[in-house]
Amino acid sequence: MNFDAVLIANRGEIAIRVARAAAELGLRTVAVYSQDDAASLHTRAADEAHRLDGIGAAAYLDEEAIVQAAKDTGCGAIHPGYGFLAERASLARRCADAGIVLVGPKAEHLELFGDKARAREAAVAAGVPVLNGLDRAVPLDEARNFLASLLGGAMIIKAVAGGGGRGTRVVENADELEAVYQRCQSEARASFGVEDVYVEEFLTRARHIEVQILGDVHGCVAHLGERECSVQRRHQKVVEIAPAPWLDDGLRRAIIAAAVRFAERERYANLGTFEFLVDVSDDGGERPFVFIETNARLQVEHTVTEEVMGVDLVQLQLRLAQGIPLDELGLADPDIARPRGYAIQTRVNMETFDEDGTVRPASGTLTAYEAPTGPGVRTDGFGYAGYRTSTAFDSLLAKVIAHSPLAFPAAIAR
């Protein structure tokens, strides 16, 4: 499992982030870029840049070309970042066949957690609560019957292979069900190549809490606390906080224990995020929580955990991929996760708003780009003056992270 060079199968800010972490570990780095993406700043962040045949996102999704690029450049490992190929079990198998380490979870975990319905079943088997729902792909008639069983409540339709809010919509009445169901299928088919959807009860008032999990190849599991991701737009996260400022210690411990128990049962390896909803519809009494999904990869919002925990999660990914156990990394102590203050991340996207509030990706040339700086302020981005953006890729340009070792209001002020 040892390697001294890593190919970064991504672009933009996350490719730069991975290149920096790998370089600090003494690893040689190779960036890749599509024919229309040579001007992206990530091509300058690595020791070498390799051009892919193809344009747009399709070039970064070509598994065969990515693996061949790793072979051609002498890389013993591939880091997929997030998005693109990050959760493809097929890439994990292709890498294994080629004798290349894929930095991330094993193929079986990518398969399990890539199927949201199967993940629900696994959570139940681990004694982790889930939402009222159906643990399989459902046809329209079953979705209609499930909505009726909620007696006036709402349900949410989700893509079985989904993520990032795509193929996910809320249904509040039977009259709109068929149109919404078909829209979710269409989005799922376009985004993931699979149109299957499943259904769950929709919580009208909930907090989104996720737990950062690490596992080694020996079956040991640790956590690095939780993040609050409740500020969302169309089921996509916009602002992330670590730790969750409103969560009481008892509930925090219960959620983290559920995540660790689930990960231990599956012998989860490398980095992963176990996500939950906390029902806050009742202001008094116990607040139940439920598992919703696991993201078997590095998260966009990993930065806030890094700031409050004083770790480099990308370096931990790389070292876990090299087979280094958690105890050698100083992470075997179950009480290791003691955050230092609070951190907040906001995303800077290249977008425009229509009059009706619809958000659309925007393109153009950046005439100026000045990243925020100062004590406790970090910016992960890839913009520069003169860079021409493209709607062929995700609209994320930068992430701004503010950290204070003091109270939550101090992080907000920064």
C-alpha cells in the first residue's frame, strides 16, 4: 500500500488542496486537466500536469483515462477529491486491478453507501434510527400509497444513487406527486445514470448534523466531532459550522456514538461522513435523531473540522491509504475530538439570480480576485485576475473559513 506519487483526479480548489497536503508529506503530485481547462490554477499546483483527451466534466469522469494517466506518470495512488469519480466503486476496482491505491473507502463501502436504500437497511442492522420510509427503489404507485399513509404529512423523494440535492424533492400533496416523481427520476438519470428513487417521511423542522469518521485497514474507527450543515439551498449545503453550536452534550454524544457504531459494524476504512437529521419540531422534551446517508469521501466542508481539531484531513486520508493505523496517527483515543472554539465555512459561487429567484451558473472573466485574509481566516479557492470561468464545471470558486478559539459569536464576527 506504499506509494510516493499521487495523481489528483479533480480540478479547482480541491485539487490544489490535495496537492498541498501531499507535497507536505513528501509525495510527488500530478494534476490532470481537460482540453478546455488548462488555465485552471490547479494545473500549476502540482509537480506535473497531464492533459486528458476530452473536454468539460466528461474528461474528469473517464475512469480508463484517469487510471492510464496514473500509470503513464508513475503514480502509485489516485486521490479523487470530491465529486466526479470520488464515490465510484468501479474506479476502486479498476485501480485495484491496476495495482494502484485509490485514496478513499473500499469498493464495497462505496457500493453500500452509494445505494441510499441499502444504506438505510445497514443502519437499521447497526441499531441506528432512520426515517419512516421504504428501503428500496419504489414505483409511482408505492410512492402514492406511502404518501397517503402519512395522513397529511409530507414525504421526500430521493435518488437511490443520489447526492448533492440532485434527484431530491419534497411532495406535500398527492396532486403534485406524479410530476415531482418523474422530475426526480429524470434528474437522477441525468446525474447518476440510474433513475431509481426511494421515499422517506419529510421532517418539516430539522437540523442537519454530520459526524466525521476515520477508519483504518485494521477495523479501528475514530471520530473528529460533528458539523452543523442546516443552512441549505435546494438540499445543497451553503454554510457549515463545527462544532454544532446549539447541540447539547447528551445529544451530541448519542449521535456520535451511533455514527461510530455504524462505522465499526461495517469496518469502514479511510474518511467518511455519517449524516443525521435532528427533529426540532417539538421545542420541549427529547429530540430524536435519524440517519440519512453516508458520504464515503472527503467533504467540501472538511475545512471547519480541520480548523477546530488542528488536523489535516487530506493528509490523514493519504496516510490511512498507506495502511498506517489510527494509533500511529494519534487518533485511537475515543476522546480525541475536543474542538478548539468554532469554525464557519461559506461558499463563494459563480452564479446569477433570475428575477424569480432561480440561481444559474455564470461565466465570465475575473477582473479582480482578492482572497480574504487575517487572523483566523482561511480561503481555499482557485480564482485569479484574468481567469475565464466556465459553466462546464461546478460553480464553486472558493470557500472562506473563519475560526475563533473562543465562543461562537467570535467566529461569526470574523
